[in-house]
Amino acid sequence: MKGLISITRVKVSKDLTNARVFYSVLGSAADRRSVARFIESVTPMVQRHVVEGLKIRVAPKVSFTYDDGIEKQDSVSKLIDSALASDRRDSKPGQDDE
């Protein structure tokens, strides 16, 4: 398995019955698929650790969700950079905007 995995956030329901763990992967699409399979395979173990580690009557059910927020931010940043570069190419020196 390749790729750097980051936990980006965790959302726990108010009644503490569900915990949704969001993660991102630094790597290729193949790395993301590999990480997703890995996470799916270890989810039962993570759930056991949560149940054993928490001293509450009902432990939250843990689920994992890929967080594409970083990819979206990167895409928006590239669009902005492209628009700025295009504006610089289209503007002529010495012209004022009216």
C-alpha cells in the first residue's frame, strides 16, 4: 500500500451512536483505491479498539469516508492561477482599466 493517509476530520453524532472518520490520501488514484481497500479491511479492528477504549455504555459505530476536499481546493487554486495568468497575458502595458 502506497500513499500518505491523513485523517482530516471526525464527525460524531449527538447521540454518540455514529462516528464518521474522513480521510485523504496523498498519492495516485491507484493509491487511493488501495488505501480504501485497506481501511475497509481494518474497520472491524478499529471498531473493536473504540469499543474497548471508551468507557461508555454504547460506543459509536465507526465508518470511514474519503474526503476529496483537498483535491477540490487544489482544483480551484489551479483555476484561479490559470485565470490570473490569462489576465496577465491579455492585458497590455500602459492601458488603464476604464
